[in-house]
Amino acid sequence: MSPLSSISAYSSALLPQIDRLPAKTEVAVPTTLPAAAPAEGTAFSSLLGKMVSEVDAQQQASSQSVNALQSGANVPLHQAVISMEEANVSFQLMVEVRNRLLESYQEIMRMQI
């Protein structure tokens, strides 16, 4: 028996099972695409500026918690360490974003027109 001859027997056994499956509901496909984002959205430069200011705020908060810990204020050690690590991770993320942007800019500048 060849593999091709067993296909018809296999498919005839599956057809009654396929008929018992629930019918799919049809979804209306829109005929037009939605409009592009309005021009009043935030600019990329303001987004980057916001990111830098947030990282700076985390660095300052971390510095304040460490200074309070060193001066003997009632600041738990684990809170100071957590704030330092959060500031460190956010700074590393900002540096990586900057590196990727710089690499992208350099790649665009290498493109031939």
C-alpha cells in the first residue's frame, strides 16, 4: 500500500469529524485603514528628555536615601540599597538606548544615496 493511497482513506475518515466542528463566525474586515496618529503627539526629543529627567530624579532620590542612611536617619538599609540599584539599572538602560540610537545614526550616515 503506497502512502498516497492511504491519504484518501484518512481524509474520508476525517470529513465527518470536521463537519461536527462549530461554525466560525465571520469578522467584518474594515475597508479603510485608521488615520495616522495626529501631529500633536509628543516629539521623540521630548520623550528622550523626559527619560533623562526621570533617570536624574531616580539618581537624586537614591543619593538622598544614602545620605540619610549615612547621617543616621531612620532609613532602612535595604531601602537605600534598592533605590541605588533602581537608579543604576535605569542609568544603564538610558546608556544602552543612547548607544543604540548612536549606532542607528551612524548606520544611516553610512548609507549610500
